[in-house]
Amino acid sequence: METVKNLTGQLRVQISEIEVLKHNIEKEMKENLQINERKSRIENDYTNTTKQIAAEEERLQTLSAELNNQRMIIKFTEGDLNQANTANQEREFELNQIIKDIEKQTLLKVSLEDEIMNHLDECDTNDKAAAHLSKFVRQLKEKCRQLEIKMLNAENTDAKLLVEIEQLKGSNTANID
């Protein structure tokens, strides 16, 4: 009886440990989903930023060409000099704004790349932890099966002993009568 109680107690402990592990695995899976969603958003932001940078660089080239053209016009006509200077200043201002935008976007791109790398590292760590937990759960299930078999064997032994005791009581009672 003590053995059955001990085995039952051990089985309950094992079952509660399995439930805790199931809960932890579900939590890890939810966190992995959240990380993957953040990763997808970051990758989309990265792609959009890269496209914007390319467009801004193309715009920069166009503006540079226009700026060079305006400089040529200044050489040929003195009458349009003031107008060309104004246009030049506007183009240089736009050029500076574009350069600042490109610098900001480059910094953002680097930041996003760092964040992606950090998230990939987290995903790798989480995948390894989930694999370890899965292996541990399989081992616990195997131990539970073994304990159940031992418990069933102990119950069978107890039942046989009870039957033998009852048979002995019956034969003792028959002998006494």
C-alpha cells in the first residue's frame, strides 16, 4: 500500500510538472509568434526605407544635374543671374535636405538591421529552449508511463495478496467449522 501511495504521489508530481512544462511551452510559442510579427514589421520597414533611400538618391542625382545645368546658365547670361542664383539656392537647400534625409534614413536602416539581428538571436535562443523543453517533456512522459506500469503491477500484486488472504480466511473458516 505504501508503494502504491508513493507511486501515486510521484505520478501526481510528474503530471503537475508536465502541466507546468506545457504552460511554459505555450508561453514560449506565443512569444515566438510575437517576435516573428515584430520581425516581419521590421523587415517591411527596412524594405520601405531602402526604397525611399533609392528614390531619394535618384532625386539627389536629378537635383545635382539640375544644379549643374543652372550653373551653366549663369555663365551664359548675366541678365538671368539673379534668377539662377535663387534657383540654385533652392536646389542647394533641397539637396541639403535630401542629404539630411538620407543620413537619417541610413541611421534608421542601421538601427533596423541591428534590431533584426537582435530579434534573430532571440528567435534562435527561443528555438533552442523550445527544443530542450520538448525533449524534457518526452522524457517525463516516458517516466510517467513507467511509473503507471509499476503502479499497475503493484495494484495487481495487492489484489492477488487480498485474494490469497480471503482464500486463506475462507479455508481457515472452513477448517474451524
